[in-house]
Amino acid sequence: MTEAARPANPAPPAETSHPGKGLNLALATSASVMAFWAWNIVAPLGARYTQEMGLDSTATAVLVAMPIFVGSLGRIVVGAMTDRFGGRVMFTFVLLGSVPPVLLVALGGSLGSYAVVLGAGLLLGIAGTVFAVGIPFVSAWYEPSRRGFATGVFGAGMGGTALAAFLTPRLVTWIGYVPTHLLIAGLLVVMGAVIWFNLKESPDWHRNTAPVIPKLKDAAGLAVTWKLCFLYAIVFGGFVSFATYLPTYLRDIYQFDPTAAGTRTAGFALAAVLFRPIGGVLADRIGSKPVVLSSLAGIAVLAFVVNLRPDGEIPAGLTFVAMAAALGLGTGGVFAWVGRLSPQGKVGSISGIVSAAGGMGGYFPPLVMGATYNAEDNSYFIGLMLLVVTATVAFVFTLIAIRPPQQPAPQGVLKGT
């Protein structure tokens, strides 16, 4: 079935009929921030684990990437479950389900056990599924012409990675390793309670009780699903991989200690967070395609510049901030497509598959960076050049393969998307 022929989501009633949309968007975004913090608690302490456990670059990369792997695959199922159970139930499930893995990370780290921390990271992936809950939830609250804004604001919840990078190493210094993880676990419980007692489903949301497997097969059969999977694997995967591996990169290339590297990684994540809703708003106004094309062009150019190792705090800092901005714009632009083109009742299933692709896009680059690191020359040349090539291919793909519908666009689908 073509994109133009697929039924569009019926336009919801006027905005005034949904006075709680702003509050529910804010609650969903707050839940996402907390879940992203939990999802990313291993990476900021990667240098600590490397030193205490005597890890090489490949072992460290596997440890850092493990939560991404499970979080990515889990989004497929969680997205479909959100169509059935709703955001309130699934947000609470993800937040409370993340508590035991956080405590297990604390146990493994205090024992100096690589196997325990690795296993905890595997379970910690549940926190990363939060994105597949939020996209269908906020999309139900907003009319199609505003879904780029809504998904962009919710996507800013990935700022939890900035909190993880900035606060986690500092909290370990201030209050200790185990107390830091106990604090994070406590905050997850508090946020879970806030969501359970305050979050409301949109009046336009209707429970989809169809069996999960057929729903996923149906969503996977749409061409637009796989086109957006590829693009999101580049833009969101790029953000995740930078946010998780940047502390290690800054340690190796610029000799920063964990706290200094964490501060700069937090700045990178914050820039991406701020530009994600901008990408969504721009997609609402001018269409997703020009936004995504601009993002991919920026990623390709800036990855090449990063490989040149800009010297000095300001040149290097501006390069990484610009890269974060390009990635943020791309994530907002791609998911504006998801919220707008998904048939009614399938937003959760499609967003679960697409967001899973994004997470998997963030899983492999840290492994590639670790495996291709040239210790003799202190160089990540191969890994960064692969990013240049991949972003260039994605640019050409977007330009050629993703076109406006040939038939008149259904209501709610903007020209150019």
C-alpha cells in the first residue's frame, strides 16, 4: 500500500477540547528524562570500569553498548504494548522495571565484576524502551499538524543522557558509588508514582487489542517503516553512540579525566536535546525532508572535521556542539514523519520498530570505534570515516527514495514529507 493511499489519522477535535495536553506532554517528557538517565548510567563511568577491571578498548565498548542493544530490541514489543495498554501503564512499567538493573549495576561495580555489570547492562535496556511508549502517547494528544512539535518536545527527554554524563561522575565523587545508584533507583520509583497517579490518556486514544505479532508484521510490511528505520538509525543512532562513547573518545584523544569528559558529553547531549524539538517544529512548517537532508549533510561534514582533531577548547567544543545540533535536528525531523504518516492505531507499532532501529544504530558504532581504534597512532580514523560514508549514503537515499506522495496528500500530511 502506498503512503498516499494509506488512511490518515482522523483530525482530532479542536485543541481547546484537550486542556490537559501540555501537562501530559510535560509528564511524559519528565519520565523520559529519568529513564534515559538510568539507561545511560554505565557509559559515564566507563573509564572507572576500565581502570578497576583492567579492560581493553573492546571490552569497554561492549560494556557501554550493552544497555543500548536490549533497549533497542525491546522497543519493538513495548511500542505494540503501548497501543494496547496505554502510556500510563507502560511508562510506570518501564520506570519501575529499571530499578532492579540499576541496583545490580551498583552491586557489580562494587564487587569489581565485569560479568555482573555486563549482565546488569543487558537488563538495563528496559529503560531505553521508554521512547516507544512516549511517541504514541503524545501523538494521540496532538493533531497531525502539531505532532512534529509534540514528538520533538518528548524527544528532548533524551536529555537524561546529559544528566547521566554530567551528574553521575560527580555524584560518585560526592556521595560514593553505591549511594549514587541508590539515589537513581529512588528517583525512578518516585517518577513511577508521579506518572501512575497523574498521567492521563488522550480522549482520542483508543485501545488496540489486536494480537501483537500480527500488528508488528503489519507495521513491518509498510515501506515507509523501513525507510524511516534506516534514517533514524543514522540520526538517533549517531546521537546515542556519541553520547555513550564520547567520554572514552575524549579520554583517548584529548586526555580528559572522567569528570571533565562527562561535563563535555553533557554539553553535547544538551545541544542535541535542544535541537530535537526545533527539528520537529521545522518539519511541521516546511516538511521533514529538507530538515533531514540538512541534518545528514551536517553529520557527514562534521564527522570529517572531528577526524581532523580540532585543537583547542573552543574549536573542538564548537565542532561537537555543531554535530549534536545536526543530530538533534535529524531526530526531530524523522519522527515528525512517524507521527504524521502512521495509520490510526499503528503509531505504537511503527514507532517501536523505527525507534528500535535508532537504538541499534547506536549499538554498533561504539563497538566499531573500540575495534578499529589504533592505539599506536591514538586514532579513530576508520570509525569516523565510516560515519562520513554512511551519512552521505543516507543523504542520497533521502533525496532520491523518499518523495512526496504522487496522489493528493490526505488530510494531516504536509507537503514535502
